[in-house]
Amino acid sequence: MTDNGPGVLDFSAVKKQIVYMVGEQKSHENIYQKKVEKALEELKRWQDWPLLNFKLSQSKTSWLTAQDFSEPLTAFSPLPPKPKQFTVIATDGSQIFPDRHEIALCYLINISSIVLHYGTGERPLLTSRPTLFYKEEDLYKEWNQHKVPVDGEMVGILRNLMEFQELARLVAHTREQSGIGGQEDIGTEGYENKKIGKHGMGYNTEIPERSDFKGVDDFPHPHAPASPHPCVSASPQVALYDGTLIFWHLEATPEDFSAYILREFLKVLDNFQKWRVPIAGYISYPRSADVIHTLRVGMCPERFVNCDKCPYRDLPELPCEPIQGVIDQTIFSYLLEPGERSTVFKSTSKILKNYGSHTIYFFYLNVGSEIARVEIPEWVAKNQNLLALTHAVIYDQVEKGQGYPVSLAEAHEKAVVRGSDRELFYRLLQDALVQQNIRVQSSCKSQKKRQISI
Amino acid sequence: MKETHIAEVIESNTTEMIAQCRDLHCSPPFGSFVKVKPTSTSVEGAGFLIYGLVFNVMTNSIEPNRRAVAYGKTEEELRNEQPQIFELLKTEFQAHLVGYQDQTGIKQILPSQPPRIHSFVYTCSLEEVREFTRQSDYLHTLFTISRVPPDELIIATIRNSLEAHAEDAHQYLIQVGKELSRLLREDYDRLSSILRRIAP
């Protein structure tokens, strides 16, 4: 008999495989380094960047590229000064996925709300709010006239939408508090408010619900200059989101569902644009290679690239292959000093065709500990003030959070639903069912997982 | 005037309780009297006013798996640059239960039931302190506390309560002095050390 240690996993067997894995990676290291050097050469070669931009716009590739840049690829911007006073708003979410083996089919989404004021001495807000979904329309979505059960993927997307809606709600509230604007349609008509309104779920935030907001009469015109209200706080706001602003995973969900999510999401972005409050998606340790792909287009000898009709397939190595496998953050780690950001690129993700004026741009930022990717809507990318504000505030947030934006770290802490919370949730549910004399039944599989006899 | 509570009971047992302060760093002083008002007069066993004596004050993280770290900045700088940390800290205090009040008056006896969790805690007014410290029987129970030096607690308690006896301070000191000399009759050095430090 072999002793596998305390758990089930045979670590002695795993260890051997780890050794092989690391050995193989080691042997690839030199090759990768050469690829990186080649990529850097390519990056510097494109001094005629408008030509590359043009070639990209006329090319058809299977990969995502970085487009619409307005300066050389090697251009960088130094860290702009941050405002004396500003407010950072962040949210995050966590969930208990629907589990058909459990005693009842339902799911829970917990959304955190973080508002941190800097330089004003105002009290920050750190809170979270759970919402339980259990109705027929929550559990099944229509797709091609068929009802499909909501799966983990869809719950995740719904959660993302709720995070965005919460960001908008927090900005609206902060603006209202500082007297800038009243209640606008902040695009939170979706699940969140519907749920809370109907079921009155536990609500521990100090922020009033929509019904408590004042009217929209004094809301300034979106393009009006700064509000003349006497007690307007001049401190700018920045909203941070943990992850990508590109809803690419919507492509695999039911049409009705994805259309609904997109519509609500764009409504949120509309409001941010009206308020001129930049919203940014922060991606730590990004694995994206959009800029590398752009260079690969540049390396192709064809005038315009069409990967489907690649004439070089018979060659031992394609002309674009020497830098394949390199990721953007690696090359920017050679180019950017702490605080500096890359030039701003446009993403070519397919889903962005639906984004209208909110199409997503991105830049890479050396935050000191790593190269992060920051995604912003077009109206932030094209506005130097909003861009500089986003750049300065995100760098400062990472500095304050010692490696990761402090607001997003707190948002995560407030939102996270751990395994033990899940257990407690199902125990509470079971107790409530028993109290109402409802027969409690879970699948044999789920029962077996809890108690296995010898 | 309606009294405002300063803390809320979050843990209690027969001899002591832990209360979380409403505001950070706003604990009643070490060696001061607090009272727990009955949560509900209609609930049996929850109907007495309970007196406690603060013997330990602590400030720490609200989340057990997170600890405060040194930032090397002044509190003002921290409030400007890291405002969230003050929301993640809490101040709590432990109070030793020294007596209760029923219809017949104050008893320096442990209450039959400890204060209920989530009951509100209030500071005691000077009149209440004067009323409670008319007798010094409670002093001997303070020697049973092991987490803080009991002598320090006794000194702080007596010095704090002196203010409530502004009019009969001399008389009050004689009363507690007699009680202490009874309690410490076999340890003259300790007694004289306490008496020296109680002297106003």
C-alpha cells in the first residue's frame, strides 16, 4: 500500500510531473527571450505608425489586434499629477451558483460597494448586499423559444452587470450628495432593483434606494459646463471595475439574455458618459497579446493581411511566427518605467460592434509591481483630461494598495462568498424549509458528498 | 435628556462582558463604571440594570484574518490617503460585572443572568458612580481578574470614582482605605503601594 499523505491527491506522482513541466519551460526560456527581442525590434521599427494603422484597418486576421493608435507604438506618457481631492468608486461580486443537486434551485449574488474619498475627510463606504434569485424567470431564460436553465456562466454575467449597475448607483448617489445632480435613469432597472423592490432582501448599505432619490429636474445637461450649484464638490470621481469591460463571453449565451445584458450595460455606460465620470476595467497580470498581434500583421509581407488565404503556409515558418507566443505585458515591461503608460489602443473584440460610442480602448500601465492592462470606453480614451485622471488615480490606487488598487481589494473583501458561507446559506435555507413543513430533499450525490461511510 | 449608548454587548458570561464601541478609539476609560440597560422589561431575566467596570480596552481588525500593518504615516496622512482602514478597525472593551440594580436598589452581587448580547452599554453618570461606590464590597472581586494587574485596576477605579465624591472625598478615601487594608492585611507593602498611588 502506498501512503498518499493526508488527502486523496497522490503528491509523489504530481511532483514528478511538476519537475517535467518546469524542465520543459526552462528549455523554452531562451527561445522566448529571442522572441521578445524580435518583438521589441518590430515595435521600434514602426516609426511610420499611420501606415501600420492603415494596414490593420484593411486586414482580416483571426486574432484580436490593437488598433487606432495616434502615436508610435513605443510612445509612452509619464504619470500625470493626481488631483488633491478625488473619489474612487469600486464594486466586486461573488455568488453561490445554482446547484441542481441542492435542496432548492436558486442562486445568490453578493455585490460590494466601495466609495473612498481622498483629501476631503469624508467617511468612506464599505458595504455589500446579497440578492437571492429563485423565481421561474430567474432560473430559466428563453432561447429560440426554448427554456434553458440558468447556468454558472449566465450567473457570472448577471453578476458582472450588477457590479456595473452598482457602480452607477454609487456615482449617482455621490453626485447627489455633493449636489451635482439628482436621480437619472441610472440603468439599474434590471434584476437588482426588481429583486430588492419585490422581495425586500437584506440591505445593509447606507445608501438610499432609488425611491429616495430626488427628481431629475435639476440634473444638468450632459454637455453643460460644471454645475453652478453652490455646494458642488469639485473633486473628480473615477469608477473602477475588476476585470475586462469587454463582454466577450456574452457570445456564448442565449440571444435574448445577451441582448438584455448588453442593453443594460450600455445604459450604465451612457450615464457614465453623461456624468463625465471615467470608468475603467483593471486587469492584473494580463495575458493579452493584441499589440503583439498588431506587430504580426506588420511583419506579414502581404500588402493587406488575410489569414484565411495565407500564401506562406508551405514555408517552414510563417513570416509572422517569430514573435508568436509573446504577450503584451512582457514587451511593455521593457518600455515603461513605473507610473508610465503605453499609448492607447482600440480593441477589436467582435462584441464591441454593439458598443457604439462606448467601444473599448486600452493601455498598459507600469504600476510598479507589474504591467497592468486598463480598459476604458472611447470617450475616456479620446478625452485627455479624463485619460490623465484615470491614469493618475489608478497608479495611486495601486500604490495605496501596495500592488493592487486598494478600492478593488476592499471590494473583493466585502463581496467574497466563501465555502463556509455557502454551507451556512444552505443550512439556513434548509431550516426555513423545515419550519414551513416543506419536504427537504437533495440529490443522493450531494448527500453522498457530505457523508461517506467506510 | 435621552442617553446615547457608547457600545454594544457582543459577548458575555457570568462574570464579564465584551462590548464593541460605537466609534473607533472611543472606549470608556480603564477603571471606569459602565451600565447595561435591560433590553426589554417584558422578557424575564433581562430586566435588571447591570453595572460593569472596564478593565481591558482593545482596538483591532474587524476581520479575523486581516491584521493592521505599519504604514509609517501620521494619522492625518492616513485619513487622507488610506481612509478605508478606519472602517476596518474596531474598539472593544471588557468589563467585569460588579453588580446590578433591581426594585430594591443596588446590589454588589453578580447578576443571575449575564447581559444579553446586543444590549446597549452606557457610561455611568457621577450620581450613579457615587451611588454605586457608597459600598466597597465590589473591590475584592477585582483581585480575581488575572488579565490585567489587579492593583492597577483598583487604583484607576478609585481615582476615577473620586470625582463623583468631590464633596466627601476625604470620607470616601477613608472608606476604601479601610476596605483595602482588610483585603490586603497580610501584604503591607502591596497595600501601602496602592494607597500611595491612590492619593490625589
